[in-house]
Amino acid sequence: MRVDGRPERTIAVEADGRSVTVVDQTRLPFEFVRRPLADVEAAAHAIRAMIVRGAPLIGVTAAYGVALAMRADPSEANLDRALGLLGATRPTAVNLRWALARLDAALRSLPAADREARAYAESAAIAGEDVAACRAIGRHGLELLRDVRLRRGGGLVRVLTHCNAGWLACVDWGTALAPVYAAHEAGVPVHVYVDETRPRNQGGALTAFELGAHGVPHTVIADNTGGHLMQRGLVDLCIVGSDRTTAAGDVANKIGTYLKALAARDNDVPFYVALPSSTIDWTIRDGVVEVPIEERDAREVTHVRGRSADGTVLDVEVVAPGSPVANPAFDVTPARLVTGLVTERGVTSASREGLLALYPERTKT
Ligand code: MRU
């Protein structure tokens, strides 16, 4: 995507073929800056501290983290250390485990001298596949938006999204926002209602930033507003991303997604989830029981980051001091509330049958 006219990706290898930089998402929406990932520790820190975030981007960053480790020391002991360090950063997005397993399989049996080059090549392949998958999700999702518009007899297509599943959550384009960008490019008039997404405000800070940078009309709403808009007939469809989708189509996504799905069902608003196949966990079926839900720091709830009138970015306390706080970062939307899954291979029902129809090679898993 372009920022200030420049093509940007969330993660990039610089001209020397080895140095890795990422967009620092903790500085958005007020500043767009890239920062280097000097080593595997920096990559792990970037994931843990949400300098990078979003399931696909977490996976790609972890892959490059292994590459940086191999650059420093390609021994098998260091490979194990890197996999352990990166694997312990965040528990919910399955792309992290998926990418690390892929690097492990690619590197372990190689002579140490070959591991660095192979790790960078495999990481680049994962990044490239993510961009291609997001573009394909955009193409398939665009048809959904066109259908909605046709059924309404033309006019604006009004989409509601939660959290950030745009290009900042991936390498480029995004998952839930890829159909929006595709529609915008194709001249299909689209307007996005952006849930602010407390506690970290990925909607207000990141989704609004990237839609604005790309010129897509949007309105930021408080998290509690979506149901009201749906009752008033102001939302044509919801599209969200996913951090882990089970083999039966249950969807783990940013906390609050489930409530949007309930409101959508009550108001006959289609509720779609966009995801690349790297987000499918084929080993589990019951998402509510089996997906590990990350519990994050209470400070994300007790404090809010913002910019003061003099331009200083600071955290302010917003909760009664001393009150206990819970901060689960994700929830699970059961498959029965999901109208369809938009993947790189097409749109399918949120069910084992639907997923296997698109990924028949998984029949034996
Ligand atoms: O905690 P985050 O910001 O990494 O969580 C990301 C999300 O939950 C997004 O909603 C997204 O849909 C999944 S990544 C495309």
C-alpha cells in the first residue's frame, strides 16, 4: 500500500538482503516510522510488545526472527533457542506456530552453513504467499460486496469491521480490508464503520489510519455502537479477520468480535470472516474450548494512549485506581454465527465440509 505516495510493506528486507525493518505500530496513528529488527531478541520483542501485530504479520515476523538468529549463529542449538523464544511471544494467532514449524522443517536437516540463506528465502516465500493470499481474498470478497450492492439496487456498500485486519496486520493489503480496497479500486462505492476496538484501539488508531491514507471513506465508532447501527439498517455486511480458525469454522478474533456476530445475526446482517489458510488450525474443532486466549496486561485497560494538545503522546489513567481488571485479548465466534469464510481459494461455509471443499488435501488431517 502507499503512505504519503510511497509504497510500503509492514515488514521488509533492506537492500543488503539481510537487515529487516518493520513499521512501528505503537507509534501510529500519530507517526509513521520504520524500525530495524537487529536480532532475534528484537523480533521477539516486536511481537510481544505489539510493535508488529495481526496474525499474518506475526507469522512473517517470527520467520524473519529465525533468519536473524541463523545469521548470528546457524547452529542447531541456536535454532532451538530461536524457535522457543519466538514461539513463547503470543499464544492465540496460529500463524506464529505455523511459520515457526515451516522454518524448523526447512532448516533442521541442513548443514549449518546453509541455514542462513535458506531461512531468509523461506521467510521471503512466506511473506510473498501472504501478499498473494490477501490479494486473492480481496478478489473473492469484492464479489460479495458487488452482490450486496446489486441486492440493494445500487448505492453505497456499508461495511462494519472490528480491530485491524488491514495491511498493517499482514504484509500488504490485509484480510478483512482487502475486499474493501479491491472495491475502492474497482469504483464500487464503499463506506467502512470502524469499531475503535478497546483496549488497544486498533480500529481507531490503525484501521482508520490506513483507510484514511488510502482515501477510503470511513467512520470510527465506539465499540458499543455497531448493534444500534445494524438495527437502523445502516450496515450491509460485517467483515472481520481471524487469529485462528478451527477445522470446524469457529473463529478466534479480537475481543468483542463475538458480540458483533450476535448483533449481526439478530439483525440479518451477513457476517463474514476473511483469512488466509495459514490462519486455519486443522488440529482443533471446538474453538471456544480449545483456542488459547491471551490474557494481556491490565494497564491496557486502566490506561489509554493519546496525544495531548501540545502534541505529546502519553498514557492517561481512565479506571478507578486499585480496581481489579481482566483483559482477555480475543474471543471465539462459533461457526453457526458466521455467514461465510473468505479465503485465498474462495468463499465457503464456516464448517468442516466447507473448509475441506476448498482444501481437499486436508481431508486426512
Ligand atoms: O492483538 P492483535 O492486534 O494482534 O489482534 C489482531 C486481530 O485480532 C485482528 O482483528 C485480526 O482480525 C486478526 S489478524 C488479520
